[in-house]
Amino acid sequence: MTLQGAKQLIKQWTDSDHRWITVPVTIAALFVLFVLFKSCQGIAYSFTNECRIYRLGYPIDQARTLAAVLSDEQADSFVVRGEYDSIAYPLLSERYFIAKNFDRYLAYHKIDTTLTALNDIVAVVNVGHDLDREASAVPCDISKGQLMLVNGRHYLDENYKPDSLVAFQRTYCYEEQRALGAVVQAFLTMQQECKKQTDAHLMVNSAYRSYKQQIGTYKRNEKGYAARPGGSEHQTGLAIDVTSLQHPMRWSFDTSKEGVWMREHCHEYGFILRYPKKHAQVMGYNYEPWHLRYVGKETAKRVHDEDITFDEYYAYYIENPHAKALR
Ligand SMILES: [Zn+2]
């Protein structure tokens, strides 16, 4: 049929006695189309993550937010578990929330009933303490330079040795100690200021230790106070153990005037207290008031100001720099 023919047909119809029926038929047809369209929309919506999470018992706004944050895979396993979890939504607002760890946060919360604070759960999972240490161990990423992470799960190779080690002046150590140049310089500046403020003379008890030396240290040390070979920061040349001439014993240094000063000010020189007392229990390490780790001033300030451990800093800012909690 030509266009002309079609126009002719419509004209005949609208001119005819049936014209009165055109409007209601059109309205009815549109209504049927609208109902069909809405039905299809409804069926499609019922398959969305938002709707599936909503059906677990979450208010619609929470379901929408959870659906937006979780990947399809995470949403699937979340829905498959088929139960409402009271911490699921509040977790999203945690300061150091990392979306890819969502399932592990929920799982860890169920396993460890002693930890109830969400920030503690997030911290433990972010640093991998919920995982089997041996099975989840990975080589230390030495490309991170002064921000490399060495701990029970991030191991240095037995052949790893820092490029250029510099000796501390012997007035600051009982026997020869070496570390990276930036560390030696930062220690000197810190020690001078400490002397001014407290009149105490800081001393480096231990700095760089090779993998082989760490084997000896590990065997000799009281249980828990020495890392296993490959898992010690001392092998990086970035860690130093500090006490003072006035308080050479580690635990008397802890409560000494200079020990307190060092904890409060070491970040100003690029150091962090690597194993602070406040986080020891949750993070599963022993408090070491003498062990400083050099990370540079910018990172040291952030770790200090945000009151987190370096492991948490590394997990959030270095490994997952795009993780953003909903705040
Ligand atoms: Zn140490």
C-alpha cells in the first residue's frame, strides 16, 4: 500500500459513521500497552539486586545503597545467605570500609564474638588477620620503597638487602648499627630535639638486620618479641630499636620522659611507633615502645593523626586507594 493509499483509508474511516469509536479504542489500546509495560518493568525490577536485598528485610533506601556498593557477585552471595544482618548497612559508613572485604567483615563478625566494635572488625579484616597466616602469606612488595609492608603475612626474600646502608655515629649506638641514609639522618634530627626537650640521649640498640641475623634474633628472643626471618622490618633498613643512655632497658624507657616524648613526636621526623599499645590486642601483636619504623613525614603524620597502625594505612591507602566509605 502506498502512503497515498494509507491516507485515503484513514480519511475514509474518520469520515465514516464509525468515527465515534476511534477515541475510546485508542485510549483502551494505550491503557493495555501501559499495563503491559508496567508489568514488564515490575518483573525486571524483581530481579535487581536492590529488590533481592530489599526482600531480605532491609528498608528500601538501605537496600538501594547496599546494591550500589556491592558487586553483582557479592550481592549474589549476600542474597543466597538469605538472612538479615544488622551490621551489613552500618558497615558501609565505617571510615576504613573496603567494599571487596564486605563478605569477610560479615563472616568475621560471626566468628569472633569478642569483637563487637565495627571499626575493630574492619581493621582486623583489612589487614588480613581473619585469614590463615601461612596460606595467605605473600611476598613483600619492595617496589613500595620506604612504604613497603613487612609483617607476618608479607615476607621479604632471604636475599633482600637494602641498596645503601649508612652507619650511625658510634655515640648513638653500643655497637655498629646501620640503616638507610634517610633513617640515620631523621634519627639524628630527632635525637637532637629530644636532647633539648628532655636532656636524654637516645641510643639505637638495633637497626638493619640481615635475614641470617634475624634467624639468631628469633631463636634468642623471648616468645613473641622477634619476628620470624623474612617477616622482620629490620631487614628493610627502615626500622630502629631505640632506648636512651638514661633508660637503656626497654621497659623502663617506655615510661621515661624521653620515651614518652619520642612516642609523641617521632612522626614529626618521619617515624611511626610501629606496634603501639592501643592497637596491640585487636591487631594481635605485642606492644613495643622501642621499635620505630621510618615511613617519611607525610605518611607518619597521617598514621599519627588518624591513629591507625601502618598495616591499616597500607591496606586502605596503598592497596585499595579507591575504597571510599559512605560518610
Ligand atoms: Zn625492632
